[in-house]
Amino acid sequence: MDVVEERCGGADLSKADVKVCIRVPGSGKRARYEVRTFSTMNDGLLELRDWLVENNITRIGMEATASYWKPLFYLLEATEGIEPWLLNAQHIKTVPGRKTDVKDCQWICRLVEYGLVRPSFVPPRDIRQLRDLTRYRTETVRDRTRDVNRLAMFLEDSGIKLSSVVSDITGRSARAMLDALVAGERDPQVLAGLALGKLQGKAPLLARALTGNFGEHHAFMVSSMLRAIDEADDRIARLSREIDRQLAPLRRQVDLLITIPGVSLLLAQVLIAEIGVDMGRFATAGHLASWAGMCPGNKESAGKRLSGRTRHGDTWLKTALFMAGTSASRSKHTYLGAQFRRLVPHRGPKRATLAVGHSILIAAWHILNDLVPYRDLGPDHFTNRLGKERQARRLVAQLAALGMKVTVSPQEEDARATET
């Protein structure tokens, strides 16, 4: 094979150290390989960087291992003349029977030397920081949901059936009742009297639901859970403010993404945090969908398609797109809603929703690449694409298969017959 990189390296990282193999030209046509071990502490990484600069290494590949790759990648990213490559573990499977850290770094170096691997997408620094915020906010929202569910289940222990009457036990009315319970109030009529708005009409039912065996232990546990929910709300609010501040220069892109059915402000923020705004990183919309794991898998052997399962991809992005697809599938007069209803009978709701999420991601690529708003194809797109005559024949054939005899005539002829 032809050598693509004359001065390159490969790194195998762990929590405590990193083993690096470099390839440099040797005497004659032979190459010289050298392996060294460095600490992952800051001083060790600086020593590694100086060694790479000294040997004029222009490209170094490293495996994406947990988060251990980040300090070294960020350091080399800021070093002029060195291009760090983050490699997918599936692309650099080690040779069977040769599994050691030293052999791994040598194998990675060989793959980079002959150009047999491609770098993974690592967004720029500002997008990485935004990604940290959105992911932490998502985790905090999940923690809050778990605390709310935990609170609802614990109230069952005391016989309080509040969740059977109100839809949100953290709403204003329910929160006032829970705070009163924690403060020592046990009279169901008094507690039911704290209801606001439409819940006032459910006062008798609330009084029954609030009759139980709520004791001091329950009061302590409920107050602790409510405090955790309040802290999560405060943390979510702080994170949202910081996300809005960092997205201020990209407000136009956010507004354009919101024009897609099913994409809310929060989902638009997640989309930008996960894929950035520079679509030049992805050659086509299909490349972005493949990277995100939103397109069918490609596995075929002996002329048979073995599997169409999607790859893992970016789980944070896939979750956001699935949520957007779920929301868009409920729309009545949009292309995305029509797409879902067309696929769900023979693909099932999950695959149909994933397909809608794929369409949303394709639209997002074009919107961010061209900076244009979303243009809906309309709910009748699939009918118009097939043609009215072909669609009519298909429907007549379906009725005929059910044993019915159908005669079809245009509406204009029916109208003339009525006038006559």
C-alpha cells in the first residue's frame, strides 16, 4: 500500500497514561517507529506534545475512549502543525491475538499512515461548550422527572391519592396542598380548599384523595423530594439562560429551525449543539443522517439484505429527533404528518416516527446550509407524486380485494348529471 502520511502517530489512551507510536522516515526507504508512554497529567501531555513537535508529526490518531481523549485532543488541536484525529472504535478493530496497549497504538499509527481511517466529527469549541450545557440540561430534566415520579409513588405509601385527581402534582394547586401537608395540616377539607382554577370544581374528590395516613416521616421525605425538584427547576432555569446567551449570535439559525413542524425552541437548541451550524462538515444531508444514525443500516451478503437496523450514532441527537418526530406526527395538514400516517400501518409507530425524525434532520441540513425557512410539501404530496389516476386505481383495487364493486367518475360529470 502507498504511504499517505510520512510523519504520523497513533495514541492509545487510558485514565492514567497514554501510549504513543510515531512513524517518521528512516534511513533509505525504511520507516522508523518509536513508542513511548506518557502520563495523562497536564505535565505529561505537554511533554508528549513537545515530543510530537520535535519529530514534526503532522497527524495523530486516537481512539474515542470514554472522555479520556478530550485533554489530549484539545491540547493538540491548539498546537500549530499537528492535526489530531478522533477515530471510531469500530473502524480500528485490533488484529486478533495482538491485544496490548502498545500494539494498539502501533496499529492506529499504521492505519493513519496508509490512510485507512477517517476522523470523527468533533465540533468547534463554542459548539462543544453549548453541547455541554444542553446535555446537562437534558440530564437535569430527566432527574427532575424521576424525582416527580418518586414523589407520586411515595404519596401512595401514605394513602394520599393526589396524582389520581390532578395531572401534575408539581402544579400550583397540588404544590400548595403538599406544602400544607408538610407544614402539619391534615384536614382534607382545608387542603382541598387550596385548589385554584378548574380544580375548585373537584373539591369533594380532592378531599377524598387527600384523606390518608400522612405522618412525620412522610412529611420529612416529601419536603426533601420537593426541595430536590425546586433545585432542579432552578438549575434548569440557569442553564436555559446561559444557553440563550451563548446562542444569541446564532439566533437566526434557531428561528429558522423552529419553522420545521415538531421542532420547538429547546429542540432547535439541541440540534445546533449536536451538529453545529457549519454544514460544510457533512458533504450532503445524507452524510449527516448517516453520521447521526438516523438512516437504515446497510448489511448485505450473497444478494440478501441481512439487517436494516440503524447504527448507534449520536444518542442525544436521535432522542431529540424522535421527540420532534412524535410531535410532527400529530400534525394534520403537513407533509411530516402525512408521512407518518403513510408509514405507520406497515412499519409501526416507532419506525414511522424515526422516519419522520430523519426527514426533520434532512430539512435541518438544508435550512442551516442555505439559511432559508422550512417549506412544507403539503399533506397531499404523496398523492400528487403518484398521480391522481394511479392513486384512484390503487384505492379501487383495495376495495375490489374486499369483494366490493366500485364505479368511479369525476366530480365534474356528477355535477353536470345533477343539473340535468
